[in-house]
Amino acid sequence: MAELRADVSYPLLPEWTTEEIIKVSNFYAMVEKANTSSVLKQEFINQYKDYCKVVPAIMTRKQLDRQFEEATGFSIYKTTKAIEMCPDTKFKV
């Protein structure tokens, strides 16, 4: 699991349960880690699937991505697409 940054306020929705907040926060941390060090591709994909279960609406994902990028400087969409295109098992943007 990736480390959560204390200096960043991740975009969260009030209707999420504690378990959903943990899943989404872990995915956000994984996106940051993919952009700053490296992650295992399959682990990233698994966390992305969990994220999509919590946030099934594409419009909501886009809104959260914009908010996440404003807070961190990293795009969930661009990171996910780059990982999908990567043939290696370990990945860094």
C-alpha cells in the first residue's frame, strides 16, 4: 500500500462509507506513487477496479480527477492510461 501524504487534501464524497474512503484514498496514494517512484502494474489495476466500484459514474470520476490533479499535480486518467499501455510488470510515469 502506498503512503498517504499529510499535506494533501484528497477529494472525498460525504456519502462514502469508511471502507470506501480507505479504498479511494489508497488508490489516490497509488497514483501519486506511480508518478513519483514505481508501482506494480497488477496492484495498481486492482486498486483502480476497487476505485471504479466506489465511483461507478464516469462523470464523478472526471470531477474527482480534476480535483485530485489540482491538489497533487497528478492526473488519475493519464496515469491509468499510461499504466494500461505499459508492457512491464513494474511501472513509473
